[in-house]
Amino acid sequence: MKLIESERAHMVSFSKRKKTLFRNAKKFATHTEADVGVILFSPSGKLCSYGSTSIKEIIDKYLKVKLEDHKHDYAVGKSNGFETLEDLHIELQAWNESDKK
């Protein structure tokens, strides 16, 4: 693969690939009954997301599991980068709040 130079072609390619990714995520969720969430930022910085349930529910569930893992890892002296994921969750919540206004 090579980088697409034209900004217009870049956006068209992003749009097509995003649709395919979201369609495949939906198929995966349907076939496996798994909770699936995809978050993308377009080249222009716009947030695009798909969730088999709400993205917030998926992130909250993920963070709950990671928190349990973090507590276990902390007890045995490991680090897993949980702080960065928690920061992402806080940023997403702030973005959702500003989007509602």
C-alpha cells in the first residue's frame, strides 16, 4: 500500500474503508454475540464510531475488566498502561458531553 497524496482521494478512500470496517464489525458482533466497538478519527479529526451496543457501555465494560486486571497486576508489581486508557475514557466522556450541547 502507498499513501494517497490527493486530499479528496484520501477522504473518499477513508469513507469507503470506514463503511467496510463498520459493516464487518456489525457482522462480527452478530455472528459471535460479542460486544464490538470501533472508534475512528477521520483525517480531518472528526470522530466516527460504531458499537453493537452503545460505545459508552462497551468502554465502561472494558474499563471495568481492565481495572480488575490493573488491581491484580498492581498486586504482583506489573504495569499495563491502564492510566492512558482511563484518560481516553475521560476524554471520550467530555467529547460526548460537548456533542450533546
